[in-house]
Amino acid sequence: MLDKLITRASLKDLAGTTAFRRGEEYFSVGAVGRLRATGDKVTAKVEGTRTYQVELRNDEGDLTYDCTCPRAADGYFCKHCVAVGLAWLAENFVIPKSGAVSGKKKRRDPWRDIKEYLTVQPQDVLIDLLLDVAQRDDRLYQSLLLKAERSGGGGNVAKAFRRAIDDATHIHGFVDWQEVGSFAGDIDQVVDSLVELLKPDTAAMLVELAEYAIERVENSLEQVDDSDGEIGDVVYRLGELHLKACTLARPEPAELAERLFRLETTLPFGLCSFDATTYRNALGKVGLRRYRELAEAEWRKLKPRDAKDSYDVHRATITRIMERLAEASGDVEELVAIKSRDLSLGYHYLEIAEIWTKAKQSDKALEWAERGLKAFPERPDNRLRDFLVAAYLKRKRNDEALQLTWIQFEEQPILEHYKKLHDVSGKLGLWPKQRDRALARVAEVIAREASTTNRWKPKPSAPNYSLRVEIALWEKDLYAAWEFAHKGTCDRNLLIVLAGKLEPARPGDAVSLYRRVVPPIVEQTSNAAYAEAIKLIRKVGGLMKAQSQSRQFGDYLAELRVQFKPKRNFIKLLDEVARSAAK
């Protein structure tokens, strides 16, 4: 599939003229290291101001990419990606100096060639090759050393693994996002070696080593930028390995419970679950009882929380543990008692109401929900209101259900609350009348906001009809949306959405909306804004061409060139549009 996705044209289209030209320069000076092609993915290192790791891959028919440079992090197809793409083309096609592809070479599989070579080499040659590589590859060295320790037996295996874990998790200063991949790879390699200990005779050792590794990695995360979750993935893998090892080794239940409880309550990030329900099989009755004893001892130290108390990580952890124990036992009363120790938010009342609902105790559920609404009259939770609306409708308390829904819309007239009104009043057969009332409220709000003046808005402004357009779009009333879009100001994104829906039947109106939003986008003066504007300009071009208005489109481009002449980056992109239109 890469044969179809990676072409000079596709690389240039993704990168743009400037980045493509710079990528050509990188490729021409040999900045691209050895390519590694596996399946529908090709990776390579590119030497620039530093070494960048690049990956090009097929993602369901689209060419996607990753590079460790800042520009790629901002979402752009960078010059390094271009260089790797050109290197891949050079290996797979005959490319004359003109740049045109004259014919495809028969592609060789380098791994197959290497395998065929190795299969005919004597043992001592293979050993020398492997030792030579291990001297230059720390990960391979560690892997071979651990294998040697295991095969030799003795008491040094655990010590060797701890040393390997220490080496992999040791950091000098902060590890930023550009370095985290290498750091994660070192740890992952140690985990690969730990997996080989998942056997009956070494599972007990693996339990201790996995715990040690998890603690080391979690503590190191305080100095690591793991935005992409690479380290987190390794920790999850360690957690799964630890659980399997516990199930296989069957450690002493009470001691295991104490270690699990300590890990669950002390690790800084808590990426793995060490709660009793996860380890139920390994703990058995004795271990589960000890785990509960430890949790209840900590729980008794906590006083009920009120709204004035600040967030406490330890409290949250112990509460979560107690909740899981109660859920596992199926004791609803115990779970409610635990939840009711923290009623600092309206949402907590809702959680209890939902517990009673699940237990088919609808009266108790309603009671808790109503208590929650009364407890926070100044900052009610709309999720609690929604729960009550559904409960009232079920009990035929229709007026109360509609009133609660209207309160939400009155407090905050937004599309989401308009939809709730539609849903509730529709069930009651009252929508036409309630719709008129709601739209009258919207008109009132729009007029009031336009006439309001204050320190930052000394004069009345043009009315903003964004909400009215949004409602019309949701109701699929394009004529109303068009009408209100022209009565005053409107959110730019809504205008773009409206234009898109108008394209099939009313292309001329769609063009006028696109042309309306382009100038304010360009005025933002950023490359991202320019790219967004160019995308819309291309839409305009396609629509005008379909209406035999290519000349008028050329005039439009000329107007934009005059209007935004000082914005050189935008003009460069505009020139590309003009060249494409002229073809």
C-alpha cells in the first residue's frame, strides 16, 4: 500500500512547497539513516540540528506520520518526513535526475537476505557477530546478560534483574517528550526479560521484581513528560505481569494483602490496580479479609467531608478502596454509607440515587436526588436535575418535570438545554407551544446582550444570532439558519457548517458564506489560520468552477491578493491555489 501512498506528489501535497524543498535538501546530503520497512510502515532517523526519529505508515488507506521534531508535534508534515519519503522512493523506484519515475524496481526483502546469510554461518562467527553488536547496543547487552544469569542459575538472578531495573529507570534531570521514547524502550526491554520468569519455579521471584520495577518507574514519572503515555503503557504491562505471577506463585495471602494495600495507597500515580477485587483469586479468603482489615483501619481515621474541605488524595484512595470492597460484597447499604461520608457536591447525591436505582429502590433514589437539589440551591448540578426529570415523568409528575427543564434553559439558554426542552415537552405533547416560548426567550436574550453596555463594552453591539442559527441547523431548517445568519453577527464555525449544508442545493449562497468568513480567519495572522482559510478558498473555487465561474474565481483571488498583500505566507499559499486553478 505504501507504493501508492508515497509519491513525490503526495509528499509535496502534505508538506507544502517550502517543507518539500527542504526535505529534498536533507535527502540529497544523505541525512536519512538506514530505512526499516516492516509491513505498511517505514521508519528511519534523520540527522538535523539533532537526530529525529521519523515514521511513515499506512492507516486505512491514508499516509500518516510521526516525527520527533517540534513542527511535526504541531501537526505538520515536516521536512524530515519528506526526506524519509524520498529515501523510500529512492530504494523502491528508479528515479532519473528529472525526478520522474521511469519504472519500479523489484523490491528485495533485506531481512530475508540477512537471514539467508546467517543460516550458513558457523556458530563461532554468529557468536562474534552477536557480541560485537552487544558492545554497541546497551539493550541487547542487558538482554543477553539476563539470559546468561538465568541459564547459569545460582542466587545472582534476582540481583541481576534489580540492577537492570535500576539502570533502566535511572534518570539524569528531567526527561522531556523528545527523549521519553528511548527511556520507555529501555524499560520495556527489561519487561521483555521479566516475562521469561513467568514460570512455576521463578514466578515468586517475578512477583517481587515486578513490584520493585513498578515502584521505580512510578517514582521516576515525577521527572518525565509522558504526554503520549508510553511509560504508562509499560507500567500497565508490568501490572498485568505481576497479577499473573501472583496467580501462579500463590504468595502467603496475608503478606500479599499488606503489600498490595501499600502499593495501592502509596504509589504517586497509581497506574496499576492493586485493589482486592483485581487480586481476588490470588488473595483467597484469608488475603481478602486482611486487605479489608487494613482498609477499614484507615477508613475509621477519616471524618465525614463537607464542602469546605479541600481535596485529599489519601481520602480519595481509601474511599475508592472501600467502595470497591462494598461493590464486590454486593452490600448496597454499606456502599451508600461509604458514599454518604462525602456529600460535598450535588453529584455525590446523584451517585447514591443511581445506586438505589440499580438496586430497584426507586423511592430511596428519588429521596436522595431531591435532597441533593435542596442541599445546593445556589450551585445545582444539572445531572441531578435530569435524573429528577426522568423520575418525575415516570411518576406522571409532568409539571415538575417540565418546570425543572425550563429552569435549566432559563439559567443558560444553549442548544443542549433547548434539546432537553424538546425531549420533555415532546413526550408531554406540548412541544409547539413550548418551542414558541423558548424561541421568544432566545430572541429576548439576544436583544438584551446586544443592548447591554459596560466598562469593556461602552456601546451597544450588533445582535449575535449564533444560538438562533445553531437551533435552526439542529432543526434542519436551512432557510431560517440563512435568515438569522444575515440579521447580525454569527459564530464563524456555524457559518462554515451552514455553508457546507447549503453546497448541494444552494452553491451560490454557500460561496457567499465562505467568502464572508475567510477575511477574519486570515486576520488572525498565523500559519494555522492561513491553512484554514486556504481550505475554504479551495471550496469556493470548486463550487464556482462547477457553476462555470472560473473567471470570477480568478477575480476573487486577485481581490484577496490586494487585500492581504502584507501577509507573505498567506500570499504564497494563495499563489499555489491560483496555479492549481489555472491548470
